[in-house]
Amino acid sequence: RLGDALVSYASATQVPSSLADGQRVRVTLQTTQANGAWVAITVRSGLSRVDDSSDGRIHGTVTAYRSSSDFDVNGVRVDATAAELEPNASAVVQGAYVRVKGRVVNGVLVAREVKVDGRRSSDSIGEVEIHGDIANLDTNALTFTVRNVKVDYSGPVDWHDGSAANLAN
């Protein structure tokens, strides 16, 4: 299962040999379900690989904690040795939701700024990206579905290249 979605990976390729509950994975799915389950085409390790960049940014949960200056966010290593930590170093802990800005060197995000966001739950799913056609648009309930996944846009939404007025079945 990925959240509430049942996924069959019986015929998938690239399945990690160490696949286990709680592991972060990246799954490519067929566009339709079979027997009530999404059918996986590939299942790969979900550890993020990042290219070097002068502008590196990530936000998410601290998934591995060695110290307030050495931790991972969603599997990406962060070096916060020279970073400004907001509100302070003791707020950076395993499971904390953080926003990190800096530069990426050899796959490590060398942070200049780390902000702990106390408004986000450490139990939150994080970001999910789904591509497909909108269906069942309900402008009263502020919901729609994409590939049988119900999306609620009633809370704060960071719209890119449009607004709620642009939504249509």
C-alpha cells in the first residue's frame, strides 16, 4: 500500500530486494487499475539523488538525524554546519518538518538557512504529485479527483500558473 492505495508489484521491474514496510519508494504505475489495485511497472528506491546546484532547496521531514548540523531530509543529506537555524538548533530533531535553502555540492545540500516549521505534523505525508485528468469537480466542497484520488483544495493552496477558477472536468 501507498497510503490507502493498493499497489500490485508482482510484475514490476527494479523492485528493491530489501522492500519493506515504511520504506520510501518511487513507483511508476499503469494508468488503470486491475482487480482493485494499481499495477506497478517499476518500483525503485525513493532515496532522492540531487545534482550540484548553486540554488538548492528542500522541505520535508528530517528522516535521519545525526546532529542539528548533520541530518537528512526525505533521504537527502544536509550539512547545516554554517547555517542559520530558526528558531534554534534544538528544534532540528528526527521527524521535524524543515525548510532548507543552500547549495548542493556532491549530492549534499550545504545549508545557509534551516527553518523548522512547527505547523506541519511529523506524521504528514509530505508532497504527492499525481498527473491526470480532473474528474468529479465539486466547487462547493472544493474537491475533485485525479486517477481515483480525491483532492481537497479547501485549505491553503500554493497555485502555480492558475487558480481555482481554472479548474474544470
